[in-house]
Amino acid sequence: MIDVKDTLLFRFASYFLREVKSFLETLGNIGKDFTRVLFYILRLRINFKAAIEQSSRFAVDSLPITLTIVGMTSIIISMQIAPELAKQGAENYIGMLSALVMIRELAAIMAGFAIISMIGSSFASELASMAVSEQISAMRVLRVDPIEYLIVPRFLAGVIMMPVVFILASFVGLLCAGYVSNWTAGLSMLNYIDSLWRGLYVRDILIAMLKSAFFGGTIALISCSSGYSTRGGAKEVGTSTTRAVVWSFLAIAIWDYIFAAMFYL
């Protein structure tokens, strides 16, 4: 007689239920931690020294890889688009198209992905290691709230510094696109800048900066919450870090869709 627990359908159902349970628990932990973070921020219970340290880590430490990724992506796209536009006699639209693509989507998204990979995973693994080694429990014994001491500074760093990273990434991306356009399509930098100004709108920049702030806060919150709620040993540290990265990527995509639907639909 076949045991029901050995069937493929039962295993699939069990796996699906475990994943749903994990999803709901993670979502609940993120919501609970976000509420407490807002509570401390609104009451101005902020460790400004820690916030400045985390801001330097969030922006300065991640800047080389972020600018490299955004710059290379801009170069690759321009290498494909600029010659095709030149063939159609639309050289004057290269800068305009570069500005629209870079400001509205590319700079914020690629910068977010780079920061998730480098800073978000670091936040998650750091807090997860503290949780499994009972350092967070020791903080509670000493009457130090881990949310206030660990998560609030990182959350503020993400919200404040992500727009700064976006501005720098956009500048580098547009500069790379200009040089590639000059190389592949023969477009002079003067004409590129003139076309660029025609496609560069203050509204787009402000929307992208607001979106970047949401990106930064979301990355920091999900990463810290995943690490903070870790229980177990070394294996769970890796699981929490992976979960933080995956959830952050998904959240960035959702936020990007929401902003696109709100402002450009």
C-alpha cells in the first residue's frame, strides 16, 4: 500500500504550504518592524552617529560597483541604439532618449540592484549573525532596543542616501552614453547635450528621486528585518540573506510598477 506522504502531490502540497507560511511570516515581520521604526523616527529617537556611519556605508562603499554597473549598462544600450537612430537620420533624438531611459528607469533600477547585492545582503547577514549568536538578546538584557539601535539608522541611511546615489549614477550613465554616441554614431558632444536637455525634465528627476528613496528604505528594511528575525544557526544565516536579496529584488520591481502606473500611465 502506498503511503500518502510518499506521493509527489503530497510533497508538492507540503512544500507549497511551507512557502506560503514563510511568505506570511516574513511579510508580518517586515510590517511589524516598519511600524516600530516609524515610531522611533517620529519620536526623534535616532542615533545620529550610527545613521551617519550607515549612510557612508550605504552610499560611499557601494558607489564604485554601482557606477560601474550603471555605466556599463548605459554603454551597452547606447552601442545598440545610437547607430540605429543615426541610420534613420534621428541623431538629434539620441540624447533625449538617453535622458528618458536613464532618469526614468535605468539609473534607479540598476543602482538598486547593485546596492541590494552589496549592502542589502551585508545588512541581512550581519544582523542574522548577531541574532544566532545571541548578541541581540544580550542587547535586550542591557535594555537597549535592537530596532532603535540597529534598524533605524540603516533605514534612514537607505532613504536619505539612495537619491544621492541615483543622481551620481544618472550623471555617469548619461556621460557614458554621450561618449558612446560620439564614437558609434558620430554625434558631437554639443549636439548630444542639446538633445539631452530637450529630454530632461525636472518632473522626471523629482519622481525618480522619490522612487529612489522608497527603493533605499525598502532595501534596508527588508534586509534588516530578514536578518533580525533569524533563528537557528549558520545555515539560517545564509537562508535569511538569500531571502532578503530575493525579497528586495521583488519589492523594487513592485515599487517601480507602482510609480510607473501612478505618474506615467
